[in-house]
Amino acid sequence: MTLHRVVLWRHGETDYNAAGRIQGHLDSELSGAGRAQAARAAPAVAQLGPELAVSSDLQRAQVTAASFSEVSGVQPRLDKRLRETHLGEWQGLTGAEVEDGWPGAMSEWRADPAWAPPGGESRLEVAERAFEVVQELDQAHGESALLCAHGGLIIALTARMLDLPLHLWPSLGRVGNCHWVVLSRRPGGVDAWRLDRYNASVADEG
């Protein structure tokens, strides 16, 4: 095992984010504000010292990761396992539209990591596919890795890496656009990770 630190960085704002629409696997692009967020946050993320980088293959994550690459020289590889949760029939809708079509379902989804939207996947499934990436990076040459991904995936993967009981997964709050999470391996731990930072931002580094 080689990994001692994992940085989970959410992509910048998209037009869908600004409009409150659910993206999931829809391949939306960064807005102008999102590109500015990525450029502003990239130096702070680079200071965390990732030697390896992997990005979701969706455009909003790829473009965000490119900002990190420009300041660090580390070229990310793409991995579709880091895509956001597939939200099935909810993709492209607002929260209000989901509530209109599936009353109470959004609350159930937020409360139960094993529950999946119609035609979509659960947060448990998302966490497992993302955790596979972490396990593979553990066999690579490098002590610190960056995963550039999506809010829902980052929350699920954080819960999985901390081995939280399912009923505690909803206690993890939202991760803002271009904010990040840092986990480090506990001394002597095999799969024992601790949470060093959560929803950190450039403002926190100032």
C-alpha cells in the first residue's frame, strides 16, 4: 500500500447547478463562474501535493481537473467510475419537479443510501465503484492522490472510506462547487482512514 492521503475535489459550477437542476450522468459543461472557480481553487489543491490524479470522464470534472494540471504538471487520467450518481428518470429535473412526480421520494433517497431513484443507482453502488479506484491507486507509485469528481460521489465515497454505518451517511453535508475533502490513512491502518478536511475551500486557506 502506498496511499497516505486522498483529496476529493468537486467540479466547478455548471448552468445546471445554477438553475438547481439534477445532472447525474448528463454531460453538462462548466459555466463561466465554474471555470473561474476552478482556476482560483487549483493552486490551493496543488499545494496539498497530489502526485497522482484521476478525473471523472464527464466534461465538468475534466475541465476542472485541467486547471489543476496547469498549475501542478500532474496529468489526470479519466475513469468513468468517478461519474456522479446515475439518477435515472430524475436527471435534468429540478427538486420541485421530482417532488411533483414522486412525492416524498427525494427525502427517502437522502435518508437511505441503499435506495435508488427510478432507473438510477443507489449511493451504496456509487461508493463501491469509486472505492475501487482508491484501491487501485493504493497499488500505484505515489503517497497522495487527487480524485476530481462530483458532489454526490464525494459524499458517498467519504462515508465508505470512513466506514460509517449507513444511518450516519446522511449526516455528511453538501460539498460546494470546487470545494474539497481530504482523508488521510491512520497510522498502522490498512483500510483505516480519518477525515482531515471537509468542504474546504480557497477561503479556508487564506
